[in-house]
Amino acid sequence: MRRLAILSFHTSPLAQPGSGDSGGMNVYVRELGSALAQAGVECDIYTRRWSEDLPAEVAVEPGFTVVHVPAGPASDIAKEDLAELVPAFTDRVIDRIRSSGGVDAVHANYWLSGVAGHAVKHELDLPLVSTFHTLARVKADGGTVDAVGGGDRVAAEVEVVACSDAILANCSEESLDLQHHYAAPAERIEIVPPGVDHAFFSPGDRDGARAALGWSSPGRISAVGGRLADKHPVLLFVGRIQPLKGLDVAVAALAALDRPDAELVVVGGPSGGDGPAELARVTAMAHELGVAGRVRFVPAQPHHLLSTWYRAADVVLVPSRSESFGLVALEAAACGVPVVAAAVGGLRTLVDDGRTGFLVEGRDPGDFAASVERLLADPALASAMGSAGALRAQGYTWSTAAARLRRLYTDVSARSLVTCT
């Protein structure tokens, strides 16, 4: 395996997660590209140029280049309007691959990139590896109607699944979803979990983290900044504010918790066309429930700084309606913080119920609050779960993912290509 084209059409690996449409997929693409480059696979990551200020190419590190592809206006565009720009993006990707000496395989991320990757595969006779990150039919099962792409998205996902030479799933749950909802052949599905950067995400002192964030109580003397970090319970939600992520459940769980000193910290901003409306709805809900003064909204943070926020929390809430993997849950675990998560998708794999945190069936905020209360009422249990989570997280590394994918890319490059049916 010599060189790889990674397609990330709608969101750049250089964008800050938690803002706009940037989230776990950005982290996935960036970290995977870096790990593959370090494993000897040269990676060109193609993303749509969204600003006039962007250079044509950014050499992130040796063997890892981000290519900004002109396709439509060089500005932020509503996600629902992006599909019509895919053909222009595809043509320019093909031109650059040809002019740069070619690649051995194409790895598409998300359905829009899958549409482009499908065309690149047939035009250049290259193997196509697809990672969907989210699937329209699975989101619909979770109660989220995704207007982005509508029926065209489902049709596109079916087409890309049928013609992909390998389909990546983050966990066994996603593999089953691909087979059940899209008739994906089991023999073409490869389960390759993402990793976590343990240089940043590792256990640390809670009081020290709170002091670093400026959380302290007046009058308490300590060696850290002259004051002792506050001991009030902190629930943490990290992610984009959109219906899929379930922030409303986290706010309602705070209200159901019989702890008037508890606080919910929300790190992230509105995402997508319905993001601002969701933020307004959740804010109004917090006022109605009488907890608005205990919900703190924090803008999206640089990814490597999130570890301090995780360490400062008592519990991390991940109440998503669907989740193909759940990188927040993994990062929290790596920092030694117990997780209370919805029992959906990849979260079922990441959270060992009763050992590294709790999984909650259904969407009743009272059930989430009850699990949080168990952890707050029993510091020894919370500490044991945090330690177990950190130990479990050690098994997830980007170098392992890159090594497995390097072998996979080599295998699909040596096989006859799957043909469209």
C-alpha cells in the first residue's frame, strides 16, 4: 500500500470539533490520516474548500496532506444544499489524483463522500472503502428524521454499500445495522474501532482540572491558585447541539436529580440547520424546569483541551438518540470519568454497563438521573468505574486502527473490484 485518497467532502479534518458540522468524524479523519502516514501510507485528504482564505493544500505532517477542493462558493453552505456540489467536487478530485501520480485506494467518509468515492472508483478503476459514520435508516429508527438528503440519501447509501469493496464499521452494532438496513454482505464488512490519543486523554486530578478551568470557591485556601477547587457535582455534556445528541435529556436529568448544587456543563455549539432552534428549545426547557442557572454553555473547545473538561467532571452524559460509535464516551473513559449513556449503537460496546458506567434503556430523564445519583452517592463506585474505563480505553489506539486498515487497503487493492448490480 503506497498512497491513499481519503474523502471528507462536507467537513474538514482541520475544523474544530463541536462547531458547525464538525464532530467526531473530523477527529476520526484527522487522527486516522496521521496514524496512517506514520505507518508509511501517504494520505491525501480531500475536503470541500469552505473559505477564500484556505490554501490549496496544507501539509499537516510528512505523508499527510489536506487538499481543499473548489466546489461551489468558498463559504459555509447549509448541509442540505451540499449534495448538488458533489459532482464538481468529484471531477476535481479525479483530476488531482491523475495529476499527482495516482493512488492505490479511495476511502470515503459519510454518504456524500461515498457518492463521490463511488464515481472515483469507476472512473479510475480503484477499490472503494466506505465509512458512513451515520446511516439515515438507523437515525430514523432512533426517532431522528434527517432531512439532509431525504430519500436521495437512503438511495445513495444503498448504492454505495452495494459497490464498496470494503465497508468499515466501528463496532458489531454498526455491522448489524449495515446488514439489517442495507443488506450489506457480512464478508465485506470490517470492524475497525477508532482510537483515542492517550497522550492527551488520560486520568488526572479532578481538583487540579477544576482549578485550571477557573472553578473555585472563595475562602478555601490551597496551593492551587490560592483557592481549593469547588466540590459541587458536575455533569458534563460534550458535543454538537442538535436533536440527535439528546441535550434535552441531559437538561431534564439535571432537573430530576435531587441535588440543587449540581451543575450541567455543555461544551459545544449549535450544529446544522436545526441547531439554533434546538439550542433555543433546550434553553427554554431549562428555564421551565428551574435549572437555567445551573446549565453552563461553553463554546466548542480545541480537541486536545477537552481532556481538562472531562477530568473536571463527576459524570459524563451521552444521551444520543443514535450513535455509530460514541467518541465522547471513549475519551471520557480514557480520562477516568464514568459515563452514563443511552443504550444505543456503539455506546453499547464502549460502556460496560455496571463496570465502566451505566447504559440507560429508553429516554426517560429520571432513569438517567437515577444512574447519575448512584455515582454521586458512592464515590468509591465512581472511582472504580473510572479506573475500569481508563483501563478498557487503553485497548483503543489509532496506531492499531491504522495497522489494520493498512492491511485492508492492501487486500482490496489485490482483489477483483466489486461491480455494481
